[in-house]
Amino acid sequence: MTVFIKTKTNCCGRSWCVRDPCGIMCAVVTWLLIAYGQVCVFLVLIYSWDQYPIHTFLNFVLFEFFSALAVTSHLKTMMTDPGAVAKGDCTEETVERMQLLNGHTTIYKCQKCSSIKPDRAHHCSVYVYCPTINACSLLGIWQFVLCVGAEWQKCSSLTPPATTLLLIFLLFESILFAIFTAVMFGTQISSICNDETTIESMRRISEHSLMPGLVTPKFDKSGIAIQLYRSLTSLPKSKSQQEFVMDVFSEFGLQCFTQKWKSTIAGYPKRGENVYGFVRGQRNDGAEAQLIVVQLGKSESARRMITRMLSFVDYAKDQVYWARDFVFAFVDGGNGPDSIEQAAFALDAFLFKYQKIESLSSKTRRNATVIADEIQTQTGALIAGVVYDLSGISVKGQHIINIQTNGLNGQQVNLDVFNGIVKIADSKHHSKVAIFGTLHRHTNSYMEYSPFTVPIKALMTQAFVSIEGIHSVMGKYGVQGLTVGLSHDYTERQSVQFVEEVSRMLNNVLERLHQSYFMYVLADDMHFLSIGFYLLPSFILICPLLISAYNEWLKVDSNSEIPLAVIGIHLGGYAIYLMTQWIFTNIGEVFAFSTEFPFVGPDGCKGQLTGSMDIVIIYLAVTMLPLGLYLFSIHPIRPTSIPIMRIFILLEVSITILCLSLINFGLGVFTAAIVVPITFLMTFESPQKARSLYRSGVLALLHPIAIITILAWYTPGYSTAFIPKKEFDTWTGVPRVFIRNMIKNDAAFGSWHFYLITIIGWPIWNMIFSCSLPYDLDVDRVAAKAREAREAREARESGEEATTPEDPHPPQSVPIARPTTSNISKRNKRKNH
């Protein structure tokens, strides 16, 4: 609860101002941004009063009105008491008085400040002012659009470069705070309509999870774990691990069921059988539960983890302090090299049925990628999930726990869950934590490496790895999950006590956490970068493209037209994506063309025309060809439409990178670092024909898949996480494995990589050829003006009424095509004759 400076009772309530440096800095930045908008208005908007008096007056009045509202609202928000409770008011007299007034109801006490905690109140843990700025600066942009004409001096009191930069930053400020204000307005309206606070409307992860060291584990059934391990090791071949788990749950008197599942994807033919059971919390009403996942397997570490978890089940069923139910899922991942991925698919099948996703729409049922048995019985909503295994190691007696946090499409687990587990490992078990297979460099006495190693691995894993662990699919269903790899040298007692501590940490969930803790980049187990730090660099990376797009917009004239090639190439990429996914899902990796509809089928199908073909090879053969180089060489775009094409390319790349950075920062920053220089260098005007031909040839080699292949070849230490090391023996092996994994992950898990590279990356690469090929827009414009003058002279000589070449504003604009070599030769012959 926020502390106010002084108490003053009057008709307006208490005066309020928080002396917090961070909040004061935010307030000052807010006022400076409003002042910056005022500078732009007076230097650009008011300066064009003579040309556009009506537009100038309306924009000026609206801007000043909204600016006054923004400043007034901001000051009133800062100076108004939000209803804070005074510190130290939890005295016996106050409690007795409140109980008498409220009918002897329970009075809660805040554990942080020892003050009375009103119903639905929350301790304010972060002093940050909300910069409520009205995003009305866009009003001044349209006035400048009207004024851009023949002379800059009539539109602004500054030089052209200064005016350009001024308006670009004003546009960015307007869009950014327009989105911010719209989102905040929507959340407040939603809170009012639903009658719930912002904290109540978020996911349930407790403040108490920040204090896991206060939990004292009491597990003392190590003998049961050892006995179960011996029984599982001596299990006869006629009995499966699923049956063994079912028998143990039955002995404990608990509910347990099996779930058979099968993939419907022809290119990913997997099937298996999961086992799931429940432990009901004695203090729970069945509204919420926590998920614990263990992978079935025949390896020694898998058997040990299964039996240790079963011993925890025996311990947990007798405890009376559980406020939430337990859902134990033993997923079938097989015994192959892709067991983790198959186990993730098995967990996906379980959550698909548990969350009843298929009941939401009939379309989801038709497009389901898995067929699975229905869940026999259920409990409450899953607040969080933890996958346990024994993938940790021990070096010279030091236990090292391996934690995996990355989810599908760059999703991150709630940061408090990660922090709580790290604190448990450090304070209770004196173990080190490794993320992405790397220890904290300050605590690692076994090797030395750069402080940027962990962040780079974190970004590359987030960018390119779809399935880091079994937990990666939990984010699809709104479950905050991660994988904890306990040290393989942990005893039975240590392992199960660790599970108990994490479970009790999640059991203490009372309040909901801010969503901002889902968007971060881990620097190591002790430090992280929030979205507030890495969003600005993402915008800085795309600034050259935005400035170049603005520069191209100034070249657009009345003869410019939107090229139809923009739509055609994107439709082509979408068609390639749909056909590839349909063949992989319904036929498989190998197919053949046939004479019967749908003209493709498996090898050996009826009416087969061709031999068997690999879908990956065909995809690479189709997409690696520079279609844009051939298309725009034969049918070049009109010179006056080149700026429009450039604007489309630059804005599409910028928007794509910015959106990726908001969702998957790793993929966004790597895309920006590679694509921004290529796009910028390949789209600017080049008056030299040799240079244009050279850069077009280089662009043909810079295919997105070729770039990924080069990076994977020269950075094997970072790339083996998503491309097997054995494929590095050949150049062709890398793209084949990468494309096959992208197609499979897109069909099986819903990964975005294949979608982005086919529908956005491939069309942009082909469209850039329209700008990199030899041409000079200034020369073409001179030729167009000469042609207009010649046609006007011929029309005047023939007695027809025509526009003179001196008229800068002709009544009708005639589209000017680029003169070809044959036309120029004919004109020269006619002139000589």
C-alpha cells in the first residue's frame, strides 16, 4: 500500500504525491513528450496557415484541447489519493472497531507492511506512474501531408532533413501512445463491466511464490521410492509402465485413467498411451489445480523419476494443507531419439482433451491433429504446470539443476515461477541452476565464457527452437509451465522434497500476477531484461527502413499505381504454404502426382504419373528459384510505380519485425539484424547499371533459407539446438533438416516458422528484385517529361488542344510507360528520316 506524504482532510479528500524517483522521471518524460508535440505543431502545422487556413485552425484547436485534457488528467492522477491505507493502522483498537462495525467479520492483515488489508486490496509493490498521454499528435501529420508539394519552405520553418526527422519521431510517438492508451482504456472498461480489479483478471501466480525459502519440506518416504523402483525395474515384459502406474494409484486408493492417442498427420505418424491421476486437495473446492508431468521411458533416469513421483503421490494424498488439486500426467514419449518431442505431442493430446478445446467449434474438430480418448474425470483450471526429469548433472559434488523455460513461438513462463524454483534450488538444496545448458558465469568455476553467451543462447532458443522441452506446449492452453531437470545424483529424499517445495509454492497462490512478467529475456539465472528495455532497440533497428519509406513517399505522384505483383506474389506464397501443409498432413513426406483428383497421392496410388518425390526437396526447388528476378526482368514495373513498391516492401518488413519483437523478441531481433541491411541496400536507387546487376545477383543468393544455412554452418555451437550436429557434414543437409522440422512443427504443434518464411519471407525476397534491377527513376522522369513535351508539340502542330509542357499541373494525367530500346530506335529513325 502506497504511503502518502501528509494527511489533510477537506472536501476533496487527501492531498497526494509519491516521492519516488522512477515515478517522477516518468512524469517528466510524459510532460516532455507533450511539449515535443507542441513544438511540432508550431513549427510545422501553424507555419502553413496561409495555404490551408481551415485545416490548420481545426487541427490546432483539436490538438490543444486534447493536450490540455492529457496534462490535466495526468496531474489529477498524480495528485489524487487512490484509496491507500495508512501504515501501522493494524492496532487492536482499530481491529475491534472494524469488527464491531462489520459484524465481527474476518479482518486481514498485510504481511508486507502490517496494515489492515481491505477486501480485494493489493499491496502496491511497484511505484510507477502511468503516463496517460492522449495520442492526438496524429492530427498534425495530415496537415503536413496536404502541404507537401513543390516547395518545403511553404510547409515548415525547418530544413527538409530536420522536418523529416521531426515528423518521423512524432509519428512514432503518436502510434505508440495511441496503442498504449487504447489498450489501457479497453482494460479499464473490461474491469468495470466484469466488476473485477486488474490483478483479479490476470493469471493466478502468487506473491507467496517469491518466498519459497519459508517452506520446510517434510517428505520422509524414501523407502517407498526405492521399493517402487525395484518393482518397476523387475517389471515383466508382458506388463507396461502404464499398467504399473495404474496399479500403484489403485493401491493408494486414488483415481487413475489411461488415454490412448494417435496423430492424424500422415507425415508425423505417432501414437501412444498416457496415464493420468488425481490427488484431491482437502481445502480445495475443485476450482483450481496444478499439473505435474513425468515422461514414461525405459531408461534408468526415467524409471527413477517415475517411482520418485509415485512416492510423492503417496505422501501428498495424506496432507491436509493442499488448497488445490493435483493432476499427475505420465506421458508416453517412446524410446526414440525424438522422445522429448513425442512426449510434448502426448501432453498436447492430454491438454487438448482436458481443456475441452474441441468443444469450442466444429472447425477445430475437423482440423484436429490428434485423436485421443476423452478425459474420464476432471478437476479445476490448471494454474501452472511443471515437468520433472533427472537431466541435471553433478560436477565435483556440486549439484546442477537444468531449467527450461522457453515455450512454443517464443512464449515464456511466468517469471515468478522461475524465480521461486531458483530460490528453492539455492536456499534449500545448495544447487546451482543452469539455463540453456549454461551456468551463471560468476558461479561457474569450471569454465570461462563471455557474459553474452547465455543471452545469445536464450535469444536463439526463443527464435528458432519450437519444442525446447515437454512443457513447451503448455502455453497453447494458458498454462504456465517449465521443465525442471533435477540432478541425477539427488537421492530419493532430495528429489521428492524439491517437488514438494515447488508444489507448496504453487499451493500458496492467492493473488494474480502482472502480465508484464511474461515478456523478458533471461541474461542468466539472476538477471533478466524486461520488454521495456528491448522494445526500444527493436524500433531503432527498423528506423532506417521507416526513414527510407518516408523518403519514397515524397516521390509518389499522380501517375503512381499500386503494382498488382504485390498481391500476386503474396497469394503465390500462401498457395505454396497451403499445398505443402496439405500434402504433409494428408499424404506424408513422400508423394507422387496422379491423374485422379486431387492429382497427388502416396507412392503407388492409382493413376500415378511420376515417381515418388520428397516434399522437402520439392519445396526447396520451388522456393529457392528467384522468381522475382525472372518476372521483373521480363515484365518490369513502371518507373513511376517503383516508389509504391518500395514503400510496400519497407513497411511490410518494418511491421513484421516490430510485431515479432513484441511476441518473440529473439526471432524479431535476429530477423532485423539480417533483413534490415539487405532490404535497405537492395531497394535504394542506383544510377549505375553495373551496380544494379551486381546487387541483383547477390540478392539471388541471399535467400532466407540460404542465410539460415550459412548461419548454422558457421555457428554450430548455437545451431545444434535446432539442427542436429550430424547434418553439418553437408551443406544440403542443413536446409533439408531445417525445412522438414519447420513443416512438421507447423502441422503438429502450430509453430510459426514455416508460415512466416513462406508467406512473408519468400514474397518479400521476390518483390525486392523489382527495386534492385537496373533503372534510374530520375532519368525515366526526364524521359517521361520529354515525351509529354513531344506529344504536346505534335498535338499543337496538328491543331489539337493539348497541355503545354510548361504547365506543371496538366488537367489529365496520362500513365507513362518506361520506354523500351525498340521504341527509342524507331523514334530515332523517324527523326532522322
